[in-house]
Amino acid sequence: MMNHTDGWMGGWDGGGMWIWALFGLIVVGLLVVVINRLSKK
């Protein structure tokens, strides 16, 4: 893994964890929208 993100946001696992948390939230949100649209057809 890339561990040279220290001075950027060096708290969560070298700074990368908040990106994965944000990415996960976006994916879940998109899934909810897709499921809602499919169930309305």
C-alpha cells in the first residue's frame, strides 16, 4: 500500500481511510438510487 501520504491527512491509516469511507458512501447511495428506479418500473 502507499504509505507516503503523511503531511496530507495523516490520521486514518496514513490518510487514505477517509477516501474509502467516502467512496463507500457514494457507492451505497448509487445502489439505493438504482434499486429505487428499478423497483418503480
